[in-house]
Amino acid sequence: MKKVDLVVEGTVGSGKTTLIERLSKKLSLKPFYELSDPMIEGMLKHFYHDRIRWAFTLQILFLTARFEQIKNASRLERAVLDRSIFGDIIFAKMLHHIGEMKIHELEVYKRLYNSLIKSVNPPKLMIYLKISTDLAIERIKKRAREYELIVEREYWERLNMEQEQYFKGYDLSPLLIINADKHDWVNDEESEKFIVDYIERLLRKARKGALDPSATIEI
């Protein structure tokens, strides 16, 4: 299986969708969005109203959907993904840590995850959008998805912490960490141009194999 160009990861409200829209247009990449599956959108609404009941079901749905998505994207290569199977385990571990996924459910999830992950390649360049919980929550409130607004702050804090922890140890492919508190590509055109141009230059190097596979770059 070939490697897709880009995966953009980050917590809820980090600006993934906006950045992917800009990258897909400027770099002529096919975008693959996280919430393009109506079943996932519907399941999320159930989940946020009763997280313990639906946590395991939602994670299995996300895992299989992301596996299919990266397989489809890899046929194109020139693609950018809104999250991927690689970061999916962040959510499962977080849900277990806060008591919303039982240990046997996590073990079932991990068995399936480890089986599927062997069949796919990491992207040529992984992008992680690092953001403060305060700014993420501000954006969540601004976009006003009803099922997200009922979630308590502690949930978003834990999810953000798990994201940061995962990417501290990420070494499957070159990693670009972008500080979303410093660079506002969502509202500022100059910031958007800087970020998109920076990613374009890095991607050129990644396509040529000119980046250390375990390199981490922070801006």
C-alpha cells in the first residue's frame, strides 16, 4: 500500500478542517474528512448524550472507517486526511482512562487496531495541531454543534492531554507540530499563507525521502 501525502491530527477545535480545505486547494490534494460518513455523525450525537453506553461502539466504527479511508486515499497518494487510523487509539485510551470504556472493551479494540495497522503505511508527513484547551473550547462554542456543547471541560482537557502525549512519542514518519495558539490560519490570511507554504516545502522534501523518518519539527 502506498503512502498518502498528509494526515492532519489534533483535538476537537484545533482547526483541522480549515487547514485541510486550504491545503487541498493550494496543493491539489484530495481531502478525506473525518465526518463524511453519515453513520459517524449520527453515532456521535448518541455518544455525547450517553458516552458510557456508546463509547466502544463509536470507537469501533471510527477505527474501521479510518482504515477504509486511508486505504482509499493511498490509491491516490496525493491526499490529505482529517485524522487517521494512527491517532485513533488516542481516543480509545482516553475513554478508558476516564472510565467510559471498560478494560475488556479496550483490549478488544486494541486487538483489532493492531491487526489493521499492519496493513497500512504512515503518511509521508504527519501534522499535529497543538492547541490550548481554552482556545479549542472557544472554537467549539463558536461553531455551536449541539452535541459538543453539552460536554464538560474536563473531557476536552483530558483529550488534549492524550493528544499531546501521543505525539511526543510519535516516530512513524516525519512530524510537523504547529502551535495553533501562535499561528491563526483560521482568521488571519498572512498566517494561513505562511503555514500552507511551509507545509508545501516540507511535503516536497518528504516526497523525495529527504526528511528523517523520525524527524519532529515544531513551529
